[in-house]
Amino acid sequence: QVQLVESGGGLVQAGASLRLSCAASGRTFGNYAMAWFRQAPGKEREFVAAINWSGTSTLYADSVKGRFTISRDNAKNTVYLRMNSLKPGDTAVYYCARGSDKYAYERISIDYWGQGTQVTVSS
């Protein structure tokens, strides 16, 4: 069983930055792609970003492209989401997720989910 624990969420003003972290348990972290999703109140969960097993390939939703950066440190079993120029529309619960294989793609198949961390952006 893999556990994913997110941290770094909070309340910020528009234009600010945050970095989310997701620490994974287990010894196989480096064998799988990782992703971030988000869910705003009253909306479905949506894809935000994904990164392949080695960190050499990334993919972003159009709504965050150029503002968010996903990265990973396999030695620390951790994936990050750097969020710059935050907007009120970015307000959501952000979920870390482990892919079912090595590769990053938007319709990534997910094996495990974290519990989520709240990000609130005020105007």
C-alpha cells in the first residue's frame, strides 16, 4: 500500500506563490509517473500536471501552463507543484496522485491518491 501525504496549501492573495509537496511511502516511487489534480467546490476533479518517472517529461493543463511547475526528487520520494501568479480561479483542494506506469499523459491512470490540501486564493 502506498501513502501520499500532501502539504504546503494555504490562503494567499492573488499573484502570490505557493509550493505544494507530496511525500510518498514505499520503495518504488521512482518507477511511476506522478500527477497533481484539483477539485474546486461544485466542480469535478480536474487534471493539473503530470511528470514521468525520471522527471524528464512533464505535462500541464492549459489553465496552469506557464504558471505552475511540477518536479520530483526520487531520492526523497517527493513530488512538488510550484504555483506562481495564483488566481482566485485556482482555489481548490489539490490532490497528489501516483500513476499506474512510468509515463506522463493527461488521461493518466491513477493507482493511489493523497488526501488533498486546500489552496485558497483571495482577490
